[in-house]
Amino acid sequence: MAYLMPVVRMAFFKPEPVNDPRRYGSISYCMLIPICFTTILAIVLGIDPEIFPPDFYELAKMASTGITSDWWGWLE
């Protein structure tokens, strides 16, 4: 949540400069849809990592154990 708060602050609460020379066209939904999907998925998995797919946390733990098993006994 703290990661996304600067974006929300700049988008909604920061006053717009009076002499801003930048002009933007309309948004491209091809770029907006993946950003919104990724944001929603990150928030949902951050709140409940077991919601989709089942045993997601166990899968992540197995992957980290497989990667770090040769690291001289660290993270055991």
C-alpha cells in the first residue's frame, strides 16, 4: 500500500502547475488494462495469498527452498 501512495498523491492531491507545457492525448486502453489488472492482483494477493491459486504460499516456499538449498544452510 505504501508503494502506491505516492502515485495516488501525485495524481489526485498535488496541484497542477499553471504553466505546464506538456500536452497528452487520450489514454490507450491497451496500456491501462494491464496496469489495472496487475494492481488489483497485487492488492488481492497481498491481502490473502491463498485466494488464487490455492496453496500459492506453499508453492512460493517450495521454490525458495529449492533455490536456496545450496546456500551453506542459510534460510533453513
